[in-house]
Amino acid sequence: MMPTDDHEVVEVDIRCPASLSRRAFKQPRRQELNHTMFIVGGWTLNDPICPVEQFCPLENEWRSLVSMIHHRGNVAVCGLLGKIYAVGGYDGVSYKSNVERFDPQTNRWSNDVAPLSGPRSRISVVEMDGYMYDPKMNSWTKQPPMPSRRCGAVAAVLAGRLYVIGGSDGVTAKNTVERYNSLDGTWEMCPAMLTPRENAGGCVYMGRLFVAGGRDDLNLELSTVEKFDPDTQRWSPVKRMRSKRNEMSLIVFNGSLLAVGGCDGITHQKTIEVYSYESNTWSHFGSTKTKHPGGRAVTLSR
């Protein structure tokens, strides 16, 4: 499901699984290496190659893969049945409604996926209740619209509910949070974040919603992090990242919480940080081969 740039409509896809230079990465134990990580897209006028990379934990290296068919930035990325879907985005001229599917087994992209109902950029795509889009019918289905218009928002699923967090209303960054119940198709407001932020990274980790980085209502890049406890219904601060990261990805990879890429206000970064829940600290985890401005990271089960 996805919040949109110019629309309040939410669309749904179907069934997502739980799903070359060497870099110095801190590897988890071999028996825990059940995921692979991909970074998809990233596009600017000065760097339009739109690269795709895969991190192979057993070999402890990044590998370059074939680029998307249509180069674009601000693209949404999600895993589905062992494939990766790239949705919407912007190519410097127009906003995109088309969707591409990547097969890691063949290292090929296909563009035979049904497009969205309209062009969208700076959106999020997540799996919820086994849905994202219907691959059998190759179609999208509209869901009840969000109460608020948002672009650059975080979307994540916690305890069977879809949370849409922050983003921008087109004027300023927001700290408000909305939650969707797919059983009755209703939205409700939740406690607001401590900090307004758009283009942040977010995911569920250790039973909490983590949101990191982005840009605030003063258009300043952020290194701050916060988490939401569904039991207490409260947001609390987390140790800030080592770097400011706007347009970053926050993902869980083999049991670790990673902050991937982003822009610090000066340059787009290749670095990745890992969070220690026990010590509430961030440390350097490694670096990608290339920069991915506006790209997104995603994991698939091996």
C-alpha cells in the first residue's frame, strides 16, 4: 500500500513474501544469513545510470545487476513472491505510473506489470495481509483514501495495521501519523512523531516502529531517530545516526536494523549504518558500490 504525491488514494498489490568490489561488512553468523539485500534505482540529471546492486552475505560482497528498463528516481520498491517491484518515480521530465518487476534468478527486468491508475512519485509500497498488487489478475485495486494528502511519507505494517507516518503536504513536513485497518477499511489518527519529517526511512524492528532521518519542516536534513511503542502508544527518541540522511532506506537485514544511503545535504552517500538495540548505538556497517539518489533498499528471503 502506498501514500501518494498528488492523490489521497491508496492502491494495493497482492502477496509479498516475508520476504564488484569487496566491502568490509560486519557479518551475522552464517546460520542467520537467510536474506539478500538489494538497492534499486537512484537517478539524477548528473548521474542517470539508475544502478541496481545486490549484497551477497555469504561472499561478503556487492554485485552490480542490470539497471531498470525505465531510469527513474524517487521510486517505490517492494519484494513480492521472490521478485522485486519498482513502482512510479520521476525521470527528470515526467512522473511515472508504470511498474517494473525484477527477477534475481535471471537478472532481468520486465515491464508487463499493470500500471498505477495515475503517475506517482515519492510514494511507499508495502505488503499487508499478503497483499500489495494482484499478480494473477495483473491489476491494482483502490482502497479507502487516507485522511491527509502526503508525499515522501513512511509506510509500515505493525500488528496487522498499516501506519502512514510523516511526509509532506506539499508545503511543509508533517509529524502526524495515520493508521489503516484493512478489516473494516477505516483510518484513524495516532500519536504524532516527536519531529516532523519527510523522505525518512522506516520499518518495524523488535516490535516497534522505527523512523529515521529525512528532512524536517525547516528543510534541514536529519540524523535523528525515534520509535513508536504500540503498547504505550508513545514515541521516544533513539540514539541519532552518525550521518544525516534524507531520502534514506531503513530495513531489517538478517536480524539487524540498517540505515542505507541518503543525502546529508551536500552529497548522496554510499555508507550504511547498523543499529545495536542493546547499546542504543549506531556503527559503520559498510558501503555500496555506487550512489543511489532517490533509490530504495529491499530484502528478499533466500
